[in-house]
Amino acid sequence: MPVVGDFSTIRTEIGGLSVSELAKQFGTPTYVYDAAKIIERLNDLSAFDAIRYAQKANSNIAIVDLVRRHGGLVDAVSAGEIHRALAAGYKPGGEPPAIVFTADIFDHDALALVVEHDIHVNCGSPDMINQLGEVAPGRNITLRVNPGFGHGHSRKTNTGGEQSKHGIWHEQIDDCLRRADQYGIGVTGLHMHIGSGTDLEHLAQVCGAMEKLALSVGRTVTNISAGGGLPIAYKQEDSFIDIEQYFGLWDATRKRLEASFGHKISLEIEPGRYLSAECGYLIAEIRAVKQMGGNTFYVVDAGFNNLARPIMYGSYHPISIAPVTGDHQRGTHDVVVGGPLCESGDIFTQEAGGFVAKRTLPVAGVGDYLVIECAGAYGFVMGSNYNSKPLAAEVLIQDQEAHLVRARQTYEDLLRGESVLPRD
Ligand code: LLP
């Protein structure tokens, strides 16, 4: 079982390097990733035949490349993510395919790119089968199927059931097989992803649904994917799911299918959060400490432009303080942590529904650093330029060496492509 993260509220080091030195070297706000954590999480999942990284969680090419160098395959959900996979050194092709494009639609760029590079497609809508068949008949595809139920850490991350736009409805498989036949397309893979941040109870239900589906599709199937969705512990009381037990359920499903079909079935898992959440830390600097009636606010230089999960889902992230001086013996008090944006929802310590909550943190002042932890998944990638804030820098630590893997956006970058109307 993985070791649950360190929830102490003073953090002096990340990956063996001093937080305040990192902040001084790279500025703030900066995302720092510890490569060792990603490698550890990849190893946890080594029983699966293929670990396909859902790069939407963190698509910096240095992270994608790290996953590749440690044996992971990759998923791409857009033309941009295909470009990232290629830039990180993945070569299309292979069995199972190194890059899979999973989406509910093809935009024109994505369709052109999967055809050009012969990238395996996981179709999430019946229309995609025809669109691919028209331009690239005879290929093999995977079907992403919505089994009619789903579950996630928030309603916004549940990807199954009738309320979800994701996947092919489980009752429309025959129609999809007919569409595939029309273009000589073979359905070799089946995929189900019911939601993000779910639990073993819900994930386990997927095995039964997959088995039924595979038997109805038949012997062309050689690959099944359990999707992603594995939770991580954001809070001390959260528990990881038992990977061995989870693998056991899927392995039994796969073996029953192998016995029915008389050939090997490869079993994939497609995690995003599980691989990259815990490796990531968002370092910010406290720029003001304010008393608002009964509330003390730490106002930092990172906001929901850098980490949107609290405002979007009321997500909880561990927060710690890295004192700028060597003085680590501090009392604690209950504070609210907010960012710099001109919007009252720019609060990191909020609950779902926007309710402001307090967090017990060490006493800190202007100039101390504040570290938002478990921020490596759906952190930087969901960032924006709101309030014309440049995107943060990203740093990857490997073997106690810090590498800048994305330079902070400059103000020139920020204005690139914009123009005013011609003046008369
Ligand atoms: N596969 C598919 C088809 C997906 O849609 C997703 C996530 C994954 C795999 C990876 O799921 P994971 O293992 O990371 O749970 N922004 C939200 C999460 C959205 C997930 C979208 N799809 C958050 O910050 O919690």
C-alpha cells in the first residue's frame, strides 16, 4: 500500500531541496514536481499489462517524458495532447498502441492528426466511427462505453450515466458495430471510465459491465481498459484504494474473457491523478496578512488562475508553510488562504458551494512561502490568464536537481497574437 503523504504544516523541503531556495531561484508562484513520486506510483500499478497515463492531469512534456521513460503509455484527448505525446518521444503504433486518442468528438485538427500519424482512436461517440471510417477505412478502434452508471469526487467529475455526455451508450453497441463494419473497421479494444476520484465500490462494478460488453462484442476484442479514476489521499483520513484487490477483480474478468475467446486479452489502466497528484506542490509567497473581523487571511501570489480545483469543486488540498527564515518553531492559528484575483471566490480554503473555511496553519508573515500540496494533477493544466496573470513556472526535481521545465510566461507571451484595430 502506498504511504499516505506527509500532512505536516511546515514544509522545508521538496525532493531534498529547500523550498525557500526553490522559491528564490524560480520565483513564485511556481509548480514544483518530484519525479520520484511519479515513479513510485507507476510502480504501484505494475501488475497491469499497460499503464496509460491520462496526460490531461499534467501534460508538461517533461512529465509525459518521465512516464514514457518508466514504461508508461499515454492517452491524448486533443490534437494538442497528441503533439505533446510526440514531443515527449512517444512513437505512434505498437501493441498495445503507445498513444491512444480518447475523445467524444473529433475536431478537424484531431481527425487530421490521428490519420496522419496512424494513432489508435478510442471513440466516445458513434459519429466518430463514421468520421474516421470516411478518411481511414480498415483501421482498428476502441469503443469507450458509458455503462449507464458513474461516480466521481464531484458531480462534475462523474462520467457515467444518462447525465454524462461521455462515451457510447451501452445499449448502442450493435449500431456501432454495424457502423464499424461498413468501413472495415475492427473493434479491438473496449474502454470504460466512470469518473474521476471515485472509490473501489464503484470501480468494482465496472468489471461486470465490461465483461458483459466484451462478450457481446465478441472475439475481435484483444484489449480492455479499466479507465482512470483512482483516488488519492488529499486528507489524512482519506485512504488509498487497495490496488492489489482492484487488480485482482480486473484480472479475474480478463481471465474469464480469455477463456471464452481463446486468446490473450491485455488489461490497461488509465490513471491521471494517481500518477501525478502527489508529486506536485504549488509554491506561493504570502504578500499580505489581513484581519477581517474574526478571520485572519493569508493572501498569497497564487490564485485560482493557478489552481482552480478549490473554486471549481470545493476541493481540499493540504497546505503548509515554508518559513523564509530558519525559524521553524511557530505557533499555529486558524486562517483563510486567498489569492490575488479580483474575485471573492479566489480562496483556497473553501468547501463545495463556495463556503469559506479556515485552516490551522503555522503563524506566518509577509515573505514566508505557502505551499499547496497534492497539486500535480489538474493543477497547472487548468490554469488560466484570468486577471492577466502570466502562467506559472514549472520545475521538475530529479535526483535532487531542480530543472525548469516551463519558463514562467512573460508579459510579451501574454499579449502575443492580440492587436488593436488600425488607427486612422
Ligand atoms: N480517462 C478518461 C477517459 C478520463 O476522462 C479521465 C479524466 C481519466 C482517464 C483520468 O482520470 P483520473 O485517473 O485522473 O481520475 N479536473 C478534475 C478531474 C477531471 C477528470 C477528467 N477525466 C479534478 O480536478 O478533479
